[in-house]
Amino acid sequence: MSNNAVLEPSSATAALPPLKIGMLLPSSNSMAEPEIQRMLPPGVNVLTTRLKLAGSSKAALLGMTEKIEEASSLLADAAVDLIVFNCTAVSTFDPSMGEKLSSRIADASGCPATATSDALLAAFEVLRAKRIVLITPYIEEVNAREVDYLAHFGYEVVSQVGLGLLEGTSMAAVPPSKWLELARSYRDDSADIYFLSCTAINVSSIIETLEAELGRPVVTSNQAMLWHCLRLLGRTEPVRGFGKLMEMA
């Protein structure tokens, strides 16, 4: 796959050491890797291990965490610099989930660890966002948990919509044009930000188009996750072409 990220020119970039981000991903997610690959700056690679998740029930979501220690130790074998649990619905299941997942990963692997939920909170903070339009592929139950999660941390979801899809392959099949249509139809000028939630959706190509049309930052799960991991690893140079967030230190 080609790397389409446009890195802000810097004489120091070539001298930076190579980095490896280890990623724990739902087994049915076929979209996160190509989405992230498009945004990767030079010298950074993402290595993936999958955990079983092919549904949206409470049991299925929590079941993804059962073998997290084994999966984390496999990524540690590849000498990754950081491990991220990259699933929005699971990591926002409750307010303590991200911290618990990161702790388990770090204990099992000996590597620094984070989760998608941590990345989202960091992104919203740096963008000074409090009022959010939430757009997802999820069923109503998952959306409701995400709204509650955001409310716990002081964020107000001013409107939200989910497509009612149950697993990653159907989420990945939704074309970018559908996400454009949804965001346009849920335009709310009282919102600070538009959040296209889920690591399994195809949206990196429309971030800048939506930001230009809506006049607000657009955050996606994979974009926020990569931005957060890069900054945890000391890579703060802007990456052009994927929204305001990716240009911020």
C-alpha cells in the first residue's frame, strides 16, 4: 500500500529513529490498517495482532478483552515501541475501560500502552471541543454507551446517529460518500467538532472536505489514535491532508 501522508518538511525528520506501533484490532476490522497506512509519516510502521470481535452485543464487545495478555505479549516479541488497543466501542464501554485495558497490556508486554478512548479524550482536549456531533456505524445500544462515556468526561453530544450495523465487514463496506452525506445532514453550527466514530470505517479521505464545508474540526477514531500514539512517542511534526488534528503538536 502506498503512503499518502504529506509530512511537513523538516531537516530533522530524516534523523529520527524508526518507530513501531503495535495495534490490537477487532478480528472483523478490515479498514483500520489501510486507513492508518494512508496517514503514517515516514519511519513509522504499525504491526497488528487481532482479537476476536465480530458482533456488537455486550458479550461480544467484552469478549474482545479476554485474550489481551496473550496478544500483547505477541506484539512485544516484535519489539514494538508502544501498544494501542484500537477499538472505539470496547474502549469507551465504560469510563474506566481505557485505563484498565492499558494497564493489562503494559503488565503483559512490558511496553507503554494506550487505547482509542485515551486518544479521543486527548484529541478533544487539544481541539478545545466540548459540543460534539457523533456519527457512527453502530447500533443504538453502542451509541448510547458512547454518549454516556463522553458525558462522564464533560463532553456534550448535541446530536448523534448510527447506521445500526453489527460487525466490521459491513461497517467497512459503507462508502465515504455515505459518511459525507450523514455529516452534512447532521450539520449543527453550535457544535465544536464532528466525530466519525469507529476504527472500521472508511473516512480518512473525506476529513478535509468536511472540515472545509462544516467549518469545524473533524475527528475520526483511527486519525485520533495515530495522532495520539505519535505524540506519545515524541513525533510531533504535522502531517498534512487528514484534518486539523494531524497538524497539531
